[in-house]
Amino acid sequence: MKFIDGGICAVKGVSAWGVKQDKYGLALIKADGSAAGVFTRNRVIAAPLILTREHLEMGRLSVVIANSGNANAFTGQEGIEDARVMAKLAAKGPGLDERTVAVASTGVIGHRLDLDIIRSQVVEVTGGLTDSEEGSTAAASAIMTTDTFAKEAAVELPDGTRIGGIAKGSGMIAPNMGTMLAFLYTDAAMDAWELGKHLKRAVDKSFNMVVVDGDTSTNDMVLITATGQMDHAVGHAKSHKVSRTIGHTDPEEFGQGLKAVCTALARMIARDGEGATRLIEARVTGAASESDAILAAKAVITSPLVKSAIFGRDPNWGRVVAAVGYSGAEMEQDRISLTFASNHSSVMLVEKGRIASTSEDTLKEIMGSKEVIISTDLGVGSECATAWGCDLSYDYVRINAEYTT
């Protein structure tokens, strides 16, 4: 498996484009095939998610339309009808059915969509659709809100199968996704059931392990579509009657490739957290169970005290130990080991419950790096987990204090 350029347009059968007008953007992605999705666990569910979940019952998508600047959330039945209008606008063209259109929105909650803006943008975007790398970047840029860069990733498996994705997200990011949209594509041949199984596993190990500020949004959505256009694909992609295989693609390799794309996008989201200056990677090993490892890792990256310490370049490891202690994970404090690291060096701060001697110069270099890795060995088992987050800066407060204005 190798990472390649091109984002979603590296995948056969995908064309895309996007535009941005002030804070309002629109992306359109065309790719016909079997599809699956996962959605927010917030009990306040935005109108586009309600409609898209309904459409996904068919197990097939042909178009994704996504707008930024307005979440179309908490807008009642009118909001659902507005989302339906977006689906109809995206479905204009020969052979397209609005029931195979996914609608996504991100932005301010509680305001009706300006459909006049969306209508004009649909015309512009439709005219720009392309299967080139520029199409993927344009779509990824159009769905940005407080993001500072477009998020794209793609891999090619040993047999030539490709998986690509774009995502947006920088604030209101918490476990189980938050103000996060991701659109994934593959040219493997696979039915909706198999896609959903792989997607759930990949999301649990990637997007659901990201925390920026602990808030969970009303609009989270991750979709995957399989075009079935690889030369070795089996089944009948045109009639969407694809068997539960991936042609000659090994299911394990496909799962690893999908996880790699999702993890790359998840790390970008964490790195681009609102006001963030550093990426935090929390690794937990030696846990009694995987669920305990997840609890501990998420506690570390969710802790405002840990995040503030990383921003201040303060190696206050006591805050990490405290977060692990209240996480609910099984632990014994005289078995814990704790290490701070960068991509170039590492320092053990606690070894089996005892404070270790440290190199102050190395520790200073680690705390000043753009990526701080916090590794905690609970010493009570063999399970592990990794989570990602960012520091908590003054700019986070400024950005969110001014968001609706």
C-alpha cells in the first residue's frame, strides 16, 4: 500500500468540483455505486442527515452535494424540505434519481438555507466537474468553515485498487465525530453491507478517536461509495448487483487501506483544530481491554489541563496521570509508565510508578515540536489504542467568540 496524490479523484469513476463565495461554499461529487455511511450520535440531528439516511436505505449513491456556511440544523420540517431541494438540484441530468443523492451541510445552527445562493452555486459547480486532482481539492476547499487547509488523502493497494477521501473539521470535534464531514471513495466492487462493515471499523479507529474541544455536532457524516470500476472488479456494477466480494482485492488489505485514509484525514483534522499550534497524539498500551485503552487515550486528549499545558510548552505530566486516573480504565498507579516524545526524540518521565530522571534539554525540544506524543503504559494488560487532539490556545476562544459574527 502506498499514499498517492489526487484525493477522491484518484479513484476511477469520481468527478468533483467546488466553489466558495465569502463564507458560503458548495461542493458536488459525482460517483455512481454502492454506498454506506455513519452519522452523528447527537440526538439533535440536522435536516440533511435525516434525508441522507433515508436515501442510503437503497444502498446506493450517485451524487454528494455539500454546502458550508449554514448547518441547516434545528430548522424543522422546512429544513428537511430545503435539503430535499438541494437533492433535486444535484440530481439534474440524464439518469439521475434524487433518491441517490446525499446532502450534507456545515456551518451555523438555527438558520434556514439561502437556496438562491445554492442554486447559483450548483450551476457553477456542475460546469466545473472534473476527474482531475484539482476537482478533489476544489471540493475539499468548498466545504471548509474554520478549517485552515483542505484535507485530502488517497492510497493505492498492491493490486491497484484505490481509496480516496476528503474531509472538513476543525472545531466541535469530539469522540463519535463532531462538525466533521468526510466523503470516501473506492474503485473496488463491493456491496453496501460490506462497505458499511469496513467503514464502521475504520471510523472507530480514526475519526472517533479525535478530540479538539469535546463538543459533538449535529451534522457529522462519513460516507463511502464504491464505483466498482477497477479492471478486476467482479459483479455487475452497472446494475448495482455486486456480490459480497471485492474482486481480487484482499478484504484485509482493503480494510487497512481504508483505515489508513481515514487516519490520515483524522490527523489533519486534529492538527487543524481551531487555534491549534500543536498536534497531540495519545498512545495507551498495557491496558486490560481495548475499551479501557480507548477510555484512557480519549481522557488525555480531552483534558483542558493537558491541552493547555501542551500549548504552554509545559511538561506537566501530572495532568496526564490524573486524566488517566479518572478515565475509568483499570489501572494500578505503581505500574504506570509515561513518556513524552516528538518525531525525533523521547523522554521517559515515569517508569513503573516511579518518577524517572529526565534530560531537560530533550524535554524542552519535545515540548516545542509541532507534534507531541504522549505514551502511557498502564501495565495491567496487552491492549492498546491511539487518539489525536490538539492544544488549547487563546485563539480557540477568539475564533469561537466571533463565530456567528
